[in-house]
Amino acid sequence: KEKKKEKKGRKKKRKKKKEKEKKRKRKLIREKKKKDKKLKKKKVRADSIWRGAESTPKGNHSNKLHPYLITHNRKQTHYTRSHPRDISSGFQIPPSLKNRNDFFSPLQDNKKPFSITSNTR
């Protein structure tokens, strides 16, 4: 008996096509995941730290904005550890953050919480 010849033809082509399609779909899914991750990073909002602080489409026209952002004419995206230290501004500090020394310095009455300079990004 002679060996069976390997089939070439429609079946093989179809298989290849399916494989290609699978690869393409996987790639699309991967890219979408990446995009979603980036978007999620961008959407960090203040409400995790300051309850009721919200970013509005108009940016600085919200009365709930942190004073720092108003004096420096910045839109609110999210708070970094470098500047939400103004405790006297009427924002409620969530209890979970109240005892974290790395976040809030002890209250100092004689020192202003921010040095207001004309340095805007």
C-alpha cells in the first residue's frame, strides 16, 4: 500500500482562514483591553478622597472645587498627594484618611496651606 497523499485544497485553506480570523479577534480584544485600561487611569476622580468634590464639564465653575485648583486656574482631574492639605476649606476628610500622617500634615495656624504663586502648568 502506498502512503496517503496529504490533502491540499479547500479544507486546508478553510482551516488557515479560521486560524487567521481567531488571531485577528484576539488581537482586537487585546487592544481594546489596553484602551480601557488607559481610560480607567484617566478617570481617577476626587470623590475617592473629597466626598462631593466633582469635576464638571466647565472645569473651574464648580463651587465644590478645591481652592488650590481655583487659585491656580486648573481643571480638576484628580488629587495627588502633593497638594490636598487645606483642611480649613470646608471639605470633609473621610475618616479613613484622618489618621494618615503621610497625607495630612498637622494643622498649622500660622502657615498658609498653599503658597499661591503664578506658577501654572
